Amino acid sequence: MKENKVMYGKGLSVACVPFYPCGDRFVPTGYREDRDTLEQKLEKIASLGDVTGVELSYPAEFEEPGPMAEMLKRVGLKASNLEVEIFGAPKWKYGALSSRDDKLREEAIELSKKCVDAAASMGCEQISLWPGQDGFDYPMQIDYKEAWDRTIDAVKEIARHRSDVKIAIEYKIKEPRTHIHFSTVGKVLLTALETQADNVGVMIDFGHATMAGENVAESVILAHRQGKLFHLHLNDNFRMWDDDMIVGSVHLWETFELFYTLEKIKYDGWYSLDIFPYREDSLGTIRASLDMVRKLVEAAQRVDSSKIAQLQKANDAVGICEYLRKELLG
Amino acid sequence: MKENKVMYGKGLSVACVPFYPCGDRFVPTGYREDRDTLEQKLEKIASLGDVTGVELSYPAEFEEPGPMAEMLKRVGLKASNLEVEIFGAPKWKYGALSSRDDKLREEAIELSKKCVDAAASMGCEQISLWPGQDGFDYPMQIDYKEAWDRTIDAVKEIARHRSDVKIAIEYKIKEPRTHIHFSTVGKVLLTALETQADNVGVMIDFGHATMAGENVAESVILAHRQGKLFHLHLNDNFRMWDDDMIVGSVHLWETFELFYTLEKIKYDGWYSLDIFPYREDSLGTIRASLDMVRKLVEAAQRVDSSKIAQLQKANDAVGICEYLRKELLG
Amino acid sequence: MKENKVMYGKGLSVACVPFYPCGDRFVPTGYREDRDTLEQKLEKIASLGDVTGVELSYPAEFEEPGPMAEMLKRVGLKASNLEVEIFGAPKWKYGALSSRDDKLREEAIELSKKCVDAAASMGCEQISLWPGQDGFDYPMQIDYKEAWDRTIDAVKEIARHRSDVKIAIEYKIKEPRTHIHFSTVGKVLLTALETQADNVGVMIDFGHATMAGENVAESVILAHRQGKLFHLHLNDNFRMWDDDMIVGSVHLWETFELFYTLEKIKYDGWYSLDIFPYREDSLGTIRASLDMVRKLVEAAQRVDSSKIAQLQKANDAVGICEYLRKELLG
Amino acid sequence: MKENKVMYGKGLSVACVPFYPCGDRFVPTGYREDRDTLEQKLEKIASLGDVTGVELSYPAEFEEPGPMAEMLKRVGLKASNLEVEIFGAPKWKYGALSSRDDKLREEAIELSKKCVDAAASMGCEQISLWPGQDGFDYPMQIDYKEAWDRTIDAVKEIARHRSDVKIAIEYKIKEPRTHIHFSTVGKVLLTALETQADNVGVMIDFGHATMAGENVAESVILAHRQGKLFHLHLNDNFRMWDDDMIVGSVHLWETFELFYTLEKIKYDGWYSLDIFPYREDSLGTIRASLDMVRKLVEAAQRVDSSKIAQLQKANDAVGICEYLRKELLG
């Protein structure tokens, strides 16, 4: 019980990714076997004390919302977010929402609408869109105007489908394309404003933000200022690539800063672990991430925010470094 | 005469930077002497065939618009843009528009308004704001909410001062701070929309965009879609830092793509050389940049845009590479 | 006939990679089907005018050197290089040559020796070692001393197996590990010197060098100064990741500089295309790469090397930019 | 007294940089005034409990070793290292040791020899060479073979001057040139082996290693394996640039790993703070850095190295993350 109290907002959820084979281009079949059924994966997640939700991929992980909702009920987890899978098949290789192939683009839009309906029927308040194949690889490869017009019109159409489910757009600067259109927090927020749809906002993935050269807490504030901070993904990396590592394993201070900021703005959404442990134990990486989250959330709640505000007012970097070192490292 | 025809929009202008000592932190007094008066610098710029404008720094290069306008008339150049200098003195070290020091922030706003007035009185249609010290160096150093609120309010106030002069906000991801608030094209466009001021838009600096992981032509299109592409800076770098090198000396294809895109959208603003040649000859770097601009603009006008459109429609990277190689390399 | 003359040294070879499905972690089964047999792939490669060799992966592409040699004879290609495949199965996930598992490490060494024997029996003068899983993902994850000692001892043992086959070590800074031990040209050359084995040298992959922040031509010279430049891979990328793109599609000047440098040192080894076209046509990307190679090799042979030497003597960056623009862009 | 015990090897020293104005190209005169004499700077450094040495720049900070030695005696500090200043004047803009200007190169070599003599006469065991201007800015700008031959011959000549003083070569991948020859630990170690001089080794600067994509502890081991780890600089940055920040303020885990590794190899040299606090308080940044060093050195000495060795043997990233979190964050 106590553990849950230190967690934010609607709760902490986990994506099932660590239980999949997690391959790369050199070992495409993955570094581990996929042994469990989806229900067994969910049971393992539910057995972790602090986790109350799960993030699901649609239709990759399920197609019928009814049976899925029942399975979630059985294992005692809520659906925190449904991700529309519009990036994981060869047909999407040149994009989904921006596709120059009208039929394919329509298919992506329809799938997104069905995902919105599935979410509504399962009591899940939001879906996420990551148009990861919507971008380009070479200079001069595409007409950017056409790509952006088609993307934004698609987002508008999906958002209009129903207003009671939120659409969180996830951004990432590269991979699998060398350039992805939704690359930074600024571009997603710009899109949210352009669509003028209340239910379009942003999902900030820690590693994606870091890869784009962003400070994650600043991105959180930018989104929050617009009332557009819909969802969060936790993980870590070495800034050059989306390494999807254990939370806090590289950027300790920035991860603390994220939680401090969420505390400050009284963030009331979900946040999810989104890691991709190629070689590490599935449950182990989740547990190590949760332990770090708990440690840093406790610290974020414990520190003297008026003292910090005072140091920040003075731009006092030395004071901040000294204070955080004492508070976190003892 | 013929050369000028291939140049875009209002014309090509040059900033005087290459004539200054161009120091760095190891050689702060610079790698060359500052021998010429401002008028002599302008005369040298005017002697280059294709250049019809100059970009000036206010109040670093002049304080009184009247005499400045006369000097420009004498040398035969127009003022393409006035940059407000709110980053080059120790007092701005923790920011200007976002400063937590009310008095200092007010000083920055007033200076910007005076710059707007100077522009108007000189027949210069725009100023640029580069709040390069407005950012932070360490995690947790500042309150991002406060910083952004203050910045955007300041931009609003400057924009309201008069509506007949455009305000082009220049972004850059780092330097001189490890993180600058206006870091990407998306953040500036978001700000432009939030301010709801018609005269607030973006200046895209080639190297700043590249440093932020952007494709410059895509950033141009994003700005153009919003009617917010106000100004352009040309230069080049190795993506990690703002090396401010000769145009096209690293990113040949992307530089071509920029001109191809400007041609396509019929860009009608100014564009300026903004290079910082630490060790190279002042006029030489400008001339080598102009020669490359001319070469690539000619190519952008010569290529078969319907052929390119067809290849782009098909996402045909191979076809594009083959076509551009033949067109540009013979 | 004429085309072949402009190619360097032993000739230009191609790896079969573009004919494989080329998947990534989001589309692990790949963006295309693997339709051809190895012999069909080789026939397609042989049909390209300029290519005289092929680079093969052992034992991934063949196990018995006899039949393989016959197949090569049938299609009219030479084996330019055999790569030992010690990175593409889950068992190598924590490394091969540096593995802390004695038995696994022994397996990797034995496989490498068998590859050396296969090369000798096929009249192929070299093998390449890319210990791409030999590295680490997290700080503190491994004992670096042990890892390097084991790696270097393994290289020594493989090199000693027979002296008539060269061992070209390929380096890369990351992927599939977040850190790979052989990350830069300097580390490989250091290893070559430490082993004191004449047959240990370096393979420089254009994109790997670029990703590591190297200038490729400078790396070529460093290796050549030590008599250790054994092999070359051609491709391109955006510096942050090993995008394995069409030759010259990003770094035109650096690619030209590479050929200019090979010309200067009278490079007499093989060089290979090593691209990974996820979405592009297999033969198309090879052809576009070859066309660029030919174009730049011709330019490298045509330019006035005494003029260039004179400009270089004076560190004249402006002069070099002007000269190259005129020579390459007309 | 107790504090000194936790410090390594010969001791901890500080460079005077934080007391200088610390300008950049936008504020070349610096963000603070240079108020103190050298002796006053040294007194302030000496007043910090843990510091027993100072790193001096020759001839920028002193020319005559006699009076300098007396001043050090007065303030109670040892000279840990003398840096030859061959990068801070316009004349060195195209390099010092590699200069194509014979006379200038000779001047750099002679200055280095005089520095070696000064060190010997002051009882300082080593000098450092950072040929930071020895590199290039543009592709094709220089002849790499000539540059490396001249550089290595210069190092040999300096090393031969006397064998009782060590020459620590400092590497950095860029700044002030876009490419510096001595860019990575591998290139310096290769040079050390090529010169066959016992007194040539490497200085590893934390931020320079990080900027080059290195893991600092691995670089330390590579140097130590060759008996070439001569000196260390402590600081931190955001990986893209040499931000020279407070120790541990970004890379906590890697900084811990560095101390853990130094402990393991029983490092017996000096290590120095080398920070460049543009905007922060001079003494404050030094003190915050020292406090972090002490905290992490204590942790490095306290942790269970056999437990860590066991986890490392198993490549157990999860176990390492969990263990370090508990040990460092409580």
C-alpha cells in the first residue's frame, strides 16, 4: 500500500515489450524466446507491487476489446493506454498517416479509429499514435508539405471520431527512418494547436526526448503549459540512440528532475515503463526500473521545494548541485 | 546583372561577422585584427556582385538609425534585418527575455522595442531576436514554467509595440548555454501561435537547424505552412556544433534541397550569410559561400521539378540519388 | 573495360546484404522477401559491370570452401574477404572473443581459424573480424581489463594460426551494444601493434568511422602509416547511427576525399560496398552506389594534385572549397 | 586529515582556470573579472582542504621556474603538471607540432623542451601537451600524412630531450578546430607505442573522453594496460561539447566508475579538476566538484568489489544497477 502512495497520478503501468524476444537487425529473431501467453505476461506484471496498469498494442496484442477487458479484470490491471500499431509491418515502410498511397493511409486512419473505439469500450481514456515510419531517409526523398498536410489531416480525422478518448502523439527523432516527422515536443505541440482538437496532445518518452537533445522536464512543462501532457514513457539511453535502458541508469539527475517536475505540476495521468531489454532478464529490468522510480519519487517528494525554488530564482547551479548531492547521495 | 536574377526573394545579404576578430575561449582576442570601420566593412560587402543587403546588430554596430541609414545609402546596401544584441555582455549571462531579474528583463524588452523603431525608421521590415543566453546549464537549475512564461510575455510585449515590423525569432539548441529555450523550429512556431501576433515568426539558421537534428528544408516547410518563415541564415557545420562554416562545405545535398524548397514555395524574404571564419580570410569565405549559393540556386532552378515530384511521390530514394548526382555532378 | 580501370587496387566487391530482408527491431522479418539463392544473388552482382569480387559471411552464407569456390568461378567473381560471423546468434550476446565463458570464446576462436583456413583454400587473402557483441551496455557492467586481455589474446591466437591470411579487424562505436570495444581506428591499430603480428590490421567502414567522429581519409592515413590498411567498406550515414546508406548520399566531400587519398597512397587492396537498404530496391542501391563511386574516383584521378598540395600546404580552406566546387560541380 | 586519505595516488590538484574571466565567442572578455594575482589564486586553492597540488600553464602563467617554485612553497602546493601553452595565440591557428611552417613548429618544440626543463627544476614529474590547434576544419584542407609525421617526430624530439620528465598527451575530438588530430585515447596510445619512448603517455580528460564517445573507465584501462596512464582531468559535460562542468553533475554513474577503476588499478598519479565555469562562482564550482569527488571516492572504497566482480563476470547489468542504486542512493 505504502508503495503505491508514492506513485503519481493515475498510476504506473508497464508495456509488455520486455517479455518479447527483443531482436535487432543482427539477431532478428531476438535474444530470448517468447514463452508466455499475453495473460501470463500480464500476471507477471500484476505481481509487481507498484504496477496498476498495462499499456497494450492494438491490434498486435489483441483485436477484441471485450475479451481483453475481461483478461485485464482477471489479472487486476487497468489499460493505461492503447498504442495503434501502424509501424510494424512492411506495408507501412514509407509511412502510415502521411502515406502517399491513399488506400494505405485510409487503412491507418480506420485502424486508429477502431483503436479509439476499443479504448472507449474498455474504459481506457487514451490511445497513442506513434507514426514511426512517417518520415524519410534521404535528402530530397519526399515532398514535406504534402507529408505534413496529410499527417495533420489524418490526426484531425482520428481526433474527430470521438471526443471522449484522448490521442497522445509520441515523437522520436529517428529510427526506424533516418528522420521522423514527429521528431520533437515542439512539433507535436504545434500540431495539437493546429488541429484545435482538445483531445490531441503529446506523449513524452524520456529516451526520445533525450535523443532529440531535449531536457525532459522542460518538455514536460512546455506540454503542461498548453494542457497537452497526456502520457509519459520512462526509460534511459546514451543520447545518440533509443537504447531503451533501465530507468535512471544513465541520466540520474534528469530522471530525478522529471519526477520533481511531475510532483510540482501535480501530474494526474499515467506513466509507463517502456524499456527494450535485448539481453537482460525481463522481470529483472522491470523491477530495477521500478525500484529506481520509487527511490526518485520519494526523493522528489522529500526535498525542500522552497529551498530549491530559492536556488532556482538565483540561477544558482552550484547550490543546486550541492543540495541534490546531499539529498540523494547522503 | 544575370547573377542577381538567380537570387531569391528580396535578395541576399551578409552579416559583418567575418570582418571581426572571431575569437574563441582559447584565443578570446581573436585570430585576426579588426582593421576596418563599419563603413569600410560595408563597402567591401557592397563590392561583391550579388549582395544587396546587410544584416546589422543593434546597438552593437550602431545606435542612431538616421546616420546608419545614410551610411547604407552611401554604400548602396539595404538593411535586411536588425538583430537585437541581448546576449553579448556579462549582464545577460542568465538570460534576457526570461530573466528573473525584472529590471534586466525590462531593459531587454525596451532595447528590443527601440530596435523595432530603428528598423521602421530605416525602412527595414524586420528585426531578429536571438535570446541565446536564455536557457540553463545544469539540470534543476531553473524553473522552466517561469522561464517560458516570462519569455513568451516578453515576445508578446515586443510584438505589440508596433505591427509594421516583423519579429523573427532565431533558435539554437546550445551555445553559449548548454541548453537554450528556443532550441528547435517547433518551439518557435509554437510560440508564434501562442502569441497570436501576426508579426512574430521564425528565422531558420542552417547550422542551428542541422545541430538540432532537423532537416533544414523540412523546417522551412513547417514554418511556411504557418506563414511564419521570416528570415534565413546560411552557413554549414558538422552537426555537433555551430561551426559556422562556408555554405555547402559539408552538407551539399541538404543545401541544394534548401534552395530547391525555397524555389518551390517562392520564398520572398531575405536570406543572409552568417558565417564565423575564425582562421579564414574574411572576404574569401564570403565569396566562396556566394559562389556556392549561386551554383546551387542555378541547379535548383534548372532541375526538372515534375520529374522530382514523380520520384518523391514514389518515395524513390534511389531515383533521387541518381537524378541529383547526374544533375549536380555531371 | 574503361570503367574497371578507374577502380582501385584489387577491385571493387559487394556484400550480399542488400538481397536479404534487411529487418530492424520493429519489422524483424524485414521489409522485403529473400527470394534468391546465394548463386542467384552472386549472378546479379556479377552482372554489374564494375564489380569483380564478393564479400562473404562465414559460416552464415557457406560452410564448405570447395563448393563455394566453384560457385564463385561459375559466376565469375573473386572472394574479396570472408567475414567470420560471431555476432548474429543469441549465444554471442555478451561477446565472442572477449567472452567470460571459456567454452564460447574457444568456439569463436575456432570458428575464426576455420574461416582463415577456408579463405586460404579459396585463394582469398583475408578474413575480417567484427566482434560487434564484444562490448557492454551499462556503466560498471564488465571488467574492461579482462575483456581487453581476452580479446587481444584471441586475436593473437587467430593470427598465429597461419600467416598467409590477413586478419582485418572492423571497428564500430555502438550497435548492437551501446558500447563496442573495438570502437575507433586508434584502438584497432593499437591492438595490431600490441599483437606484433604482421597479418593483423584494420578494416575501415566509412559509416563506422563517421559515427565515431572520425574523418575517414585521416583514418585511412593513420592505418596506412602503419602498413595496416587491409580493407574498406563503403556506405554513408547521418553521423549518429550506422544508417548504411547509398555511397555519397550524405557526405559527398568526405567520400571524394577518401578516393583522393586512396589514389595518393596507391591503395592496392579491395574495397566493398556494405549497404543495408531496408526499404530500397536491392540492385538499385548497389547501382546508385557504384555510379557515385565511379564519378568520384574519376574526379579523384582528374583533379590537379599539385594544385591541391599547394593549397593544403597553406591550410587554405577557402581555396580548397572553391577548387572542389569548380571541379566537381562545374 | 581524514579527507586526504580518501584521495588517490599523488593527490588531487586544481587548475586556476575558474579564477580567470572564462569568456566565449559571444562574450570574449568573459563573464567575470580577473581580480586576483596568481599567488592569490593559489592561496584560495590551498585553502581548500583536500587539494595538495596545482596544475600550471607554461609560459602563460609563469616563465621562471625558480620564483614559481618559491611561490608554490609559500602557499603550500606542489606542481602536479605543467601544460605547455601551444594553442592560445593566433600564430598557432593552423597547428603547432604539426605546423607546415618549419620555424613555428620549431618554436613549439623548443617551448615544450623549456617546459620540460622547468618541470624538472621545480620537482614536477610531468608536463602535458595539448596540441589543440593541430587539426583541420574542412575536408581536404590538409595532408594528413604530413601532419601526423610532423606531429609524431615533434613528440619524439620533445621526449628525447630528457627522460626524467613524463610527457602526457591530452586528446580531444574537436574545439577549437572542427577536427583535432589527437582525438581519442587510441590515437594517443598508438603514438606512445610508435615513439617507443617510455616517457610518452596519455592524459585522459573526463569530458574529452565522453565527447569522443568513450567510456572513461575503459579508456583508463586501455592506457593502464600499456603503462601509459600519466594524468587525469576531472569535469563533466553533455557529450556533444566540452562543457567543462562540475564533476558528477551529468554522468554520476560513469564518474563513480572512474573512481572505482582507479581504486582497482591502484592509480598512483595526480588527478586534477579542470573546469571552466563561465557563469558560476569560482571557488563554489571547485568546492562542489571536490565534494562530489570525495563522496564518490568514499563509495568506490566502500563497495563490495568481490560482489561487483561476480556480477561483472555474469554480465549482470540488472544486478549492477540494483547494487549501485542501493549503495549510492541508499
